[in-house]
Amino acid sequence: MTSHVNADCRLARFDPVTVAVVTKVRTAAPEETTIGWIGVGVMGSSMAAHLLAGGYEMSVFTKTKERARRLLDAGATWADGPDAVATASDIVFTMVGYPSDVREVVLGERGVLAHLSEGAIIVDMSTSEPALAREIDERATARGLFALDAPVSGGDVGARNGALSIMVGGAPEVVSAVEPCFALLGTTIVRQGASGAGQHAKMANQILIAGNMVGVCEALLYAYRAGLDLETLLTSVSGGAAGSWSLSNLGPRIIAKNMAPGFYVDHFVKDMGIALSEAGRLQLSLPGLALAHQLYVALQAQGGGRNGTQALIRALASLSDVDWDAS
């Protein structure tokens, strides 16, 4: 972490009209803090489970109650909407798919922001738009609440192992107050700056992954066509200068024809779209990202949107008339 404060620190929170309000930031503790969790997808379910195992009382909401069964069986309480989560919680975490989902569960009529008590904290761990993160923070401040944007990297493996990288935007005092929870979810927890900075850091992360995934898939496709044993190749290259998380974790899945999602193609396309939009706003040309985005859009068109990102091999193989699944 880049900054630490104790439980007695205070932040000045200003009403947008005239009145200054000082609200205490309470550091999270299992015996004192109730957690709300919204969104239990591929990563969210494991992340929420770590907080439950850490001793936090939790209420949970997702679109389909049965998807929360694992958490409910472990002791979480079902809530019938984001508003019900908010009224029961000191800190609400959201981990949903798209910016529109974030807007609905945080800022909507039944969203958490309108139903939290003063001094509560909203932590959006979805990958979303920097501007939306700033809007949430501004509207939270006006109500005497606190907000962080804290997207993560590490996929399903990192979520299961509590080894995510967490990129946080928001006031340092609030980051420190939530740090005990973050420590149960990740091993690399870094405050990137003010609100929205966490989302900008996640865009940089996704740009790195996009180009790397193209390289991983092209290398394995080349090795296959050249007649190499792919597992033997992986042993050689993963420990050298070409090594990467994607190669080590997704390379074996590609070789095994396992396209189950650790991270959905649909969500990755969404992330790259946000990054391209932000790049345009910043007057940046990112041709590598644009190419990766188009290749993944082609994969979506081939019906691969609900596969994991490693399914890019199928789109690339099809360009050379290779049926990867039959190879």
C-alpha cells in the first residue's frame, strides 16, 4: 500500500451547496464491519468467499439467486436488491460486468448510493469507465459517503487464490480503511491516485494483456503448423524472456482446447472499447490495441463471446484455415 492511516482519521466532506460535513472513516474489521457484495460471476464469487472466510458478516445480491448459493451456504445473507444490500452494510463491494450495470446498482433508483448510511463506503471492483468512477465519488461525497474504484487483475486463478492485483483510485485515508478487506483478496494493492485513477490503471493493464494474448496465440499457432510439440515448447519459452502470466496460465488451456472462461471475451471486448475511447479522448493512437480489439470482435462474431480470452486462438486459426479444436 502507498499510504496508511489509523481508524481515527477524518476526511472533510463538503456539501455541494454550502455546508461542510466531517465524517469519520472507519477501518474495516471483521467484528465491527458488515459487508455487502453485489455480483458473483467468475471472479466475484471467489472474492466474496474470501471476505466471508475472513470473518465478515455479509449480505449478497446478484441477478440470479442460485448463483450465490455457495456464499449463502457459507453464511452470507441474501438481499433482494442493491438497496437491501446498502441498508445492511458499512462497506458495499460491486463486481459486475458493464458500466451500465455499475450505474444501475450504484446510482439507480434502487442503487446502493441512495440507501447507504452516512460514513459508509462504496468500492467498485468492476472494470468500468474512469468518468463514471469520478461521478460516483462526487455523488457519494455530496451524501457524506466515500467511494473507491478498485478494479483487479489476475483472472479466476488470482480470485480463487486471493492473489489479485488491485488498482485503487480514491482518497488515501479511505483506501487504508478498506485495506484489511483488500488484503484478503489480493497480494498487490496499490493506490494509483484520485478517483478514476484505478480505472485508468486497469486500462493500461488491459492494453498490455491485449497485445500479449495476440502474441501467445500466434506463437502457439506457428509452433503447431511447424510440427512442434506444444507442451515441450511451452516448457522452453515460458521460463525465458517471452514468459508472461498469460502464457503460463492460459497457454496450457489453449493446448488442452479448454476455452472455459477465466475472463469472458465479451468483457474483454468491453474493456478494450473503454481503453480505445479513453485513448481517443487523450489524442493517442494505439494501433496494437485496435488490432487486438478487432480480432476479439471477430471471435465474438464467431460465437465465442462467452468463452475465455484464450479462445482468441480460434479466430486467428480461422484466418489460416486451421480448425484449432480438431488440431
